[in-house]
Amino acid sequence: MNKEKENKNAEISARIAEILQYTGDTRNGFAVKLGYERAQTVYDVMNMKSAPSYDFFRRFSLSEYSDTIDLKWLLSGEGSMLRKDIPTPNEPVSAPSDAIAMRLMDKLDQKDAENKHLQSELRTLTAELAAMKAQHSQSQNKESDHHMKINEVIENFTSDSSGDYGEGYPLTKKPTSSKKLSAGKM
């Protein structure tokens, strides 16, 4: 899928190069005619650093290029670069190819919005995963510290004791020899 998208972008880039060759415009001149303040967008599209957006095609369709260059050809490569439906002064305008191009641009806009949403969702999930990893790491560190303290207490207890628990300590009560003896005393 990614390779297919790269191929489409390469084809559109090549068609833009054909337009520039036909018109004699530079990339910068082309960008200005599309209404961009900077030519970076056109450079990025032509160098396939970014895909042409809906805005790019909308600007093209509103520019002077749309008078002679077929937008459907630019989008799909179908047909001729030059519009065949250029009306003569007495002929009404027919724009079936423009309607198709606009539908294609709408689909591109929908895909751009979907991509932005998925990228946002991916950033959110990545942040959540990083937080969960950090929390897990902290809990493992705490558990490890707890085990170390328990082992230290056990080690201290066993190394300090003589091994005979209770030997050498005074008795707190006098032992009784049997229950009968204590039961008779009152």
C-alpha cells in the first residue's frame, strides 16, 4: 500500500514537471500562481517528501492553470494534459471532468482527515504505553527493594542469633509440674 502511494506521488510529481516544461514556469513561479507564499509546498510535492493535499489540488483548480491544464489528467494521468473542453466565447462551459476531479479531491480530503485522526490516536496510544512501561518499571524496582530489605532482615536475624532461641534468658513465670498441684491450691 505504501509503495502504491509512493508511485502515485511520483506520477503526480512527473505530471507537474510536464506542466512546468509546457508553461516554462519555475517551481517558484508555479507556487506563486497557486497562491502559496512559499514554494516549499511545491518543492515537497515534486521531491515526494509529501503527498499533494486537497488544498494543493483546490488551489490548482482555481489557478490560471485550470484554464488550459486538465485537472483530471493531473490527478489520474488519464486523458490529455491540455483541456479539450476549453470553451469558445460562444460555447457554454461543460465541466464533467472538473466534477470528477472535485470528487477525487473530496476523497483525498477525507483520507487526509482520516490519516490525521489515526496519527493523533497513535501518538496518544504511544504516550499511554510509555506511561505504562514507566509504571511497570517503578513497581518492579519497588518490589526488588522490598525483597532486598526482607533478605537483609533475615540475614541480620540469623547471623546475630546463637541458634538456640531462649537459652540464657530468665523465666518470667515459675514452671508448674502438673495441673493437679496447681488445682489443689486455693
